[in-house]
Amino acid sequence: MANKIDTNYFRLRARQLSYMRRETAMLDWIRERIDDGCYVSWSAGKDSMVVAHAVNQVHPVPVLMVDPGVPIHWTDEDKKRMVEYAEQQRWKWQLFPWSKSLSKAPESDAAYRRQIHSEMFIGLTTYAKGRRLERRITGMRASESKTRHIFLAASRGETKNTLQPLWSWATEDVWTYIVRHNLPWLSVYDYLGPDARNGLIGKNGREHGRMVYLKKFYPQAFQRACELFDARTHV
């Protein structure tokens, strides 16, 4: 297997005082804000894995995940590894299966996002509201996009309904935490590197060259993507 995660580098980085201060500050930030009305919105990606682990060190709360399934979001092996870890850690963990159909997605990104968010989180939000879980904790970071930077810089990671403990963290900080605490990660990072986005099949997979690496590394996901995108001639 290819492996683009330099664990030796992140182990050395974890010993630096500047990183240790950053991790301590993040845990203190969570401790000052968290209560029993919170839950972690988990995707099993690098950022949400750090958040789920950190929160559960401070004040265990439910860890909830919308699961688009195999091979849309992850492989059978990835899912098994993540589920086993969550159960081993005794997280208050819950999966909400959701069938992601990309064949009839709206043409514009804005319309697509509205459609997705109106559909995929119904089960999760209903569950959360029924248990009076009113504040969502996510792994959103300002460095991921200009839009997120503007929003998170203004809110400093906190609104009435959300907490983003990693809002000021860099990708290197995230991976340093993962390696330091021996957290599992999805195989997509081994193939595409630490900056990869989790999730195998996405709306823009063909445009961003995703079909190429699916064909090389994830044949089951490639076959499914071909069915969704009708994209064999594009690879």
C-alpha cells in the first residue's frame, strides 16, 4: 500500500513545546464550553476524528455520523476499523445510514449543497433533537477554504449552535494529534496524502481527477462511480 503519511515527522513534531501548548489550549477551550447538550458530528475523517477523541477525553458526549455507505464514503475495511475503534473507546456512538444518489444531482454547487443538507441530516438531527442535543461540535477549520476562514475568524469557532475546536488549527496540527494519540485514519490519506478530503465518491469526482485514483486504488468504488457518473470514457 502507498503511504503518504510521514508518521516519524509527526512524532517529532508532537514533542515540540509549541504544539503541546496548542493541544492543551484546544482541550481547555472544549472544557470551558462543553456540556451534556452537545454532540460530535463525525465523518471519520481526519478532523472529526481528532475532535471526537479530544471531546471524549474532556467530557464524553454522543458521536453521531451520517453514513453514505460502502463504497460511496469508505471501504468495508475502513468502516470496520473505525467502528471497532469507536466501540473500543466506548464512545456514545450512532450511525445514520443514508443513500447518496449522485445521478440526478442539481447542476450548481449551491443547489447541490442545499439538496444534500436537506436530506442527509434528517435522521441525525431528529435523533439529536429528541435527546435535547442542541449544540453540534465539528472539525471545521479556517485553513480549509476562504469562506470558512471568514466565518471562523469572525466567530472564533463558536456560535449558539456549534463549536469548532480546531478552527485555528493547520493540517500539520491535526496529523500531529492523530499520530501522537495513535488514532486510526481512512486509507484515502495513505494514497492521496494528509490534505485529502475523506469520502471516496463525490459530485465533482470526475472533474477533480478522482476517477483516476478510484480506478487504481478502489476498484469497487470505481465501478460504482462509473454507474453514477456514466464516466468510463472520461478515465
